[in-house]
Amino acid sequence: MKTSEQTVQQIERAIRKICEKFPYSDEPSILTDIHLRVLQESGEILAYDDDDKEITRCVIAEWIDNKDDDFYTKITPTLRQVIKRMSKTVDHLGIMKPYSFVLEDDEKENLAELYVADDDTIIINGELMEGLDKELDNFFADLMKD
């Protein structure tokens, strides 16, 4: 699925709205996750806190009535990229760290952890890990030769 610039802007607007609800504070709130629930039929992104209270919502026009079986798999990288690009803002919310942005489907099922805001934690996605086993095996074999 090719993502249009309009879709990226709509996702950015939704993330900005979330950030506006949790401005930086010396006494951050105790919220552990921001749940992004994407409704495939309506194209909506709904953001919820841990208590299932709605933070904001936004419609992604390009996603309305998308019938792809792998819809969530296709949108996950786009959501990650947008949030990561906005990390300077996302990392400084008035929320006690660590907190996560989590992708959920319309049945509230956790599909992916999109981003973790924590000074000491880095999420390594599958692309980075691809081929690592083989590289480590080769490295170990070379060490054992000596």
C-alpha cells in the first residue's frame, strides 16, 4: 500500500492532537500506553488512554472501506515512521516514562507496539534483525577457528 502525503499529514495531525492533550509537565501523569485503534471500515484512528477514555480521533480518507486482509500489516510501518519522525515531540509528553504507542484493531486486540518513549529503551524491529542469526553463527564459527 503506497501511502499518500495526505495520509501522512492526517496521521501527523492525530499524533499532534495526542501530544496537545499531554503537554510536558514536571509532574507527569501515570499513563502507560496510548492505544491507537484503527477502524478499517471507517478509516478512523481513535486514540485511547489506559482507562479506555478517548483522547482524540481522526479519519484517514485513504483507509475508508479498505478491504485488504493484511490492512493492519500494511499500515503498521507507516504509523511507526510518522511517530518516529515526530519523536522530539512524542518523547516529551507529560506522561511518566516508559510509555508506548500501541496499535489495536477495532476489537481492541493488540496488534503491534509502534513506539516506546523511554530514555533507555530502543525497539528493534524485524528489518534490523533480519539475517542476524546467520551473521552471529558466522562470527562464532570464525572465533572457533582460532
